[in-house]
Amino acid sequence: MRPSAGLVGGLVACALASGLALAGWAPWTFVLILAGVLVLLAVQDALRLRGLPTPSVERDIPPIIPVGVERRVVLRLRHSARQVLQLDVHDLHPSQWAVFGLPRRVGLPPAREMELPYRLTPDERGIATFEGCAVRLRSPLGLWWQQRRVPLRQSVRVYPNFAPLAKLALVGAEQASRVIGAHLKRRRGEGTEFQQLREYRTGDSMRQIDWKASQRARKLISRDYQEEKNQQVMLLLDTGRRMLSRDDGLAHFDHVLNAALMVAYIALRQGDAVGLLASGGPSRFMAPRRGMGAIDAMLNTVFDLQPEAVATDYLEAATRLGTRQSRRCLVLLITNARDEDMDDLVAAVRLLQRRHLVCVASLREGIVDEIGSQPVNDLEDAIAIGAMSHYAEQRTQAHRNLRAQGADVLDVNCRELPRTLVEHYLAIKRAARL
């Protein structure tokens, strides 16, 4: 229990009155009466505050929320007193999260439930804990306030941003890639897996004509083919120090997970199986699975996975993937390729290429593009642009070395990563490279 500004002001007034009495400007009787009244009111108000009940609080928040997405949370307050309670309310959310709408000062009426909505944005995946709810009760006369804590401990799981997948679920498999921004048109008749028979159309190749069906129907009949299904895609994710960089408020590893979810969703809608191996820092593995339930399995596998400030051993990751994945698949290795890692990375790509089709997605920091587009105004700008140009040239050379080994290389920033991965996956499917 602590004094309010009103009580402190009253004590200051008593002190001033005492000073005036000592100087002979005010009678001591007035000072004693003023002090006595103030003490009597303060004691009475403190006793009444101690007798006030602590409001009951309920928190309405989903058990699973996506990282980086603003979420509405509702606190429901109720009390059993016969008078309006004046109080300040603050939810004990994770301290590093951005919160809007708290703390709140309210007058809580008796025998009625009040809802206090606020919004928060989680900035880190994993298990987050709300320790409780703090309420600051004010005494009826406003001379005291008391801090109380409502035991409302609650844990929520913060997953990678799965919110965009809800939009993709509302459209067909052909349109889902276009929603992401990947604009690869499917041309009728392409692919390696038989789909249907139809009448011959001008422009069909001779190899599409089914001569037996044409003889039976007494007209030309063509075969339609589609991309082969039941293939496998393995997402090889770097969890080392390269993924600790941040762009747009999120770590690069969070951007990688969001993009991995996108390409996994598209691949599953195409009838393929999707698996995952995270290596470099902490390691996780999920064997390839088919069906949309694989998305839930992937989320549960990586939701609390965080990169660490360690060097990634690409050769060890390739060896581990080779022992666990014997069937040929498309390996999407998502990292940040640097020249100092090139020997190890090239060796890993060679090892994977013995059995699999390999694509290296090299994530580029946003500051590389920002500094490169800035004008040169002074010596400091020139030095910064020169250093960034040297860094960009080293990246380009590293990518050339990887392409020389026959690997596909995608040099992308965080915003382009989901669209570029989906486009490349669909291009591989259409070209029947698997």
C-alpha cells in the first residue's frame, strides 16, 4: 500500500502550515486540526482499501498464435464489492512483446463483467508465459493505492506465421501459387504422368496422340499429362549464426520458416511429400509426409527452434540427410552462402547431388540493397558503398562456384524468398527434373 499524490499533497500542506505556525503567521490550533483530520481520513481510507476484494480476471487468448502477427487479447474483470472499484489494469505478458492498449484505468461497476481488449504482437517463437495480471486498486477517497497480483498464469505456443496459409486454403491448388506471387502457367499436355484423354486439338504433338483410342473413336484422341505426383521435397534449414540477422522486425530464421511453410503447403497441394532437416545449431528432423497434416507436424517440429551463434557444418548436415533420406528428392537448402563457407558448402552439395536434386537458396540481407541504392554524399558514404560492393561481389563469386557444381542457386532477400522458392519448385515440377 502506497500513498497517492493527494495524500502526499495533504502532508505537504501540513508541513507548510507548521512552518507558518513556527513563523507566527498561523495558529497552532489550525495546524493540529488539519493534521488530525488528514490522519483520520488516511487511516479510515487505508482500512477501507484493505477490505476491498481483488477483482477476478479471465484472459481470452488462443493457445497457439503466429509470430509477428498482431493478436487481440481480452481481459474479463468482475468483483463482488457493492461499490465501483477504481483500478489500473496491466496484463503480465512477455515483456519484450509490443503491446497496445495497456495499462488501462477503469471504473469497475459492481456485479457486472467488464471486457478490456488490447493488442499484442509476439516477436519470438516458442512457449511464452503470461505470469498473471496486475491490478492497482485505489482507495475510496483516493488517498492510497495498492498493487495486487491476480494469479492467472497461462502459457501459449508461438508458431511460425501460419496466417497466410489460411488464405491459400480458400483457393484451389492452381490458384494458390498465384496468391503467393508465383506466376508459372501450367500448359496443357505437359508433364510425365497420364491425366486424361481428350479430342485432338490443333497444336498437339504427334506423341500425344493415342492411336488405339483414335481407332476406336474414329477420330483423333490426344493424351493429357500432368506433373508427376508422390515425389519428395526436403527442406534443409540452416540454424547457425547466419540466420541471426534481422530484417523487417524478424530474424532471418523466422523468414526462412515462413517461406518453408509456403513451399511445403504448395508441394502438399501438388500431391508431393514434404520433410525437413534443421542443422547447424540445434537440429530437428521430420521424415517426408503426404497430406495436409504434414503442415501441423512441421509446425510442432520447429515452433520453438532458435538459431545459435555457431558455424554451420554443411558437410555434416548433408551426411545426416543422406543417411535418413535414401529416395531421390528435391533438396531446398536455405542458408546465407558466404565465401568463407564455400569449401564446406561445395563439398556438401556434391555429396547431396549423388542422389538428389539440390537447390541452394542464399538469403541476402536487406541492408545490402539499401546501401547499394543510396547516393554518395561524403567519404563515409563512399566507404560504406565500397565495402558493401566488395561483400556483394564475394557473394556473387560464391554463387558462381555453386552453379559450377550444377546446383541451382537463388539469391533472394527475405521478402522475395517465399515467392522465389515456390516458383522454383513449380518450375522443377513442370520440367520433370525429379
